[in-house]
Amino acid sequence: MNMLKERRNYDNQLLPYDFHNYFTMGKVPAYMVVHDLIKLKIKDGTYPVSEFLPTEPELEKIYKVSRTTIRTAMEILKDEGLVEIRQGRGTIVLDSRAIQSLNKVTSVTECLRNRGFDVRTKSMYIDIIYATERLGKELNQPIGTPIARIQRIQLINEKPIAIIKDYLPYALVPNIEQFTNKFNGLYEFLEQQYHLEIESADDKIFAKSADFAESEMLAVLPGTALLCIQRICYKGAQPILSDDVCILGDQYELSISSRGRNK
């Protein structure tokens, strides 16, 4: 298990140099070793997006494995959305950034999971504050109303990707502070624990540069591009949740489908 964890720690690039010993000793299937090494090279840009991978014969020579092993590794990469196998042409690297469609209400966490990322929450903190003028307006609550505030950092594959702040009227989520660090996806948690179904949302989307505090939380340089989403979620006509999300701009996309012209 320790070797498996070491082999898959992409961020620190702890893959052993002589990986061939792993599957010759029967500890890890050859196709998984090849899969992991190619995936690492895709992530670090050795195999760039929109470029073809080396041919199957070339990969056989590089990794000293059979054609069947290469094809099995390619199928797994394809299922993960990292590559597209084009018959008669080769295998092309896809953009693996998470793409969130704004045509349906989905959370950042749900979107990342749907793209196959391992998502977990780091440093969650839940406290009770009181509605300011802005929060009162967003949540249709009188100023001074108790509000549950949830602050957290989301990781994908153990790498920080987003800073998320959520605000809900405390009356809707009594004792939510008892669930600190006990959930990853807020929308799913609200549905299961409090029977709060989010039916619609209004989004404000903008770009900004990471300030010092944000750069420290996301382990990037100050000035790194962030994509920010300010969202108000509704159950019926009643606003029940306000989200503030800042996510690394090079890791995320938003997709919108429009119909008709607004002249």
C-alpha cells in the first residue's frame, strides 16, 4: 500500500525511477504502472493537450511492455477523460480541466467528481455570524439574522484548487456546526441531512488575481488567475444559500448554452 501511495503521488512526483520492478515482482499490474506514468506526463505537460501520444509501437519500446498492456492503459485513460482514441490516427491528449455546465445547478465538488478527480475538503470551519446588509438582501433575511457560515478549501488529488465560503440561514440548518469536516459536497449534504433541495441558482462570474492570503491557501503565487463564482441558490422562490467560490483559473471552465437572440 505504501508503494501504491508513493507511486500515485503525482504532485510530489515520487514515482520510482525503475518502475519495471513493480510489475515484474507482481506487486502492481503492468498496465496500471504504464497508465500512471503516462497520466503523470499528461499532467506535467510532457504530453501536451491536443497533441498525439507516441504510437503504440513507440510506447511499447518506451515502457518495455506488450501491445495489449499499452492498449489496456489507453482504455483506462480514455475512460478517465484524459485521452481520445482516434481510429487509424492515434491517441490524442484531451483538456482534463473540469468543465461545469451552467445549464443545470451543480456544485464545484460534484463537477470535479464527475470528471474523475479525487475530491476532499481541507480545513473546514463552520461558525455562526449575523446577517449584514448584503447577506440579508441575498438571503431575504432581516439584518442580524443568525447565518451559518461554512469556510473550506477543496483539494483535488491532494492539491488545493478552490476556496469556498457558503452562507445559509441558521434556522434552515440547525446544529450544522456539529458536522464540521464530515462532508465534502455541500449540496448533497443539504439534501440528505436537511432535505433542502436546490432548484435554481443565479450566478455572477468574474476573474481576479489571487491576493497574498488566497495564494497561500491555494499554494500558488500572488497574482495567479482565479475564476470566481458568486451564486444565490433557491428553493422555489426563496433564497436558501449564498456561495462565494474562488477556483484556480487554469483548472476549471464554465460552459453555457444559449438559445435565441436578445436584441
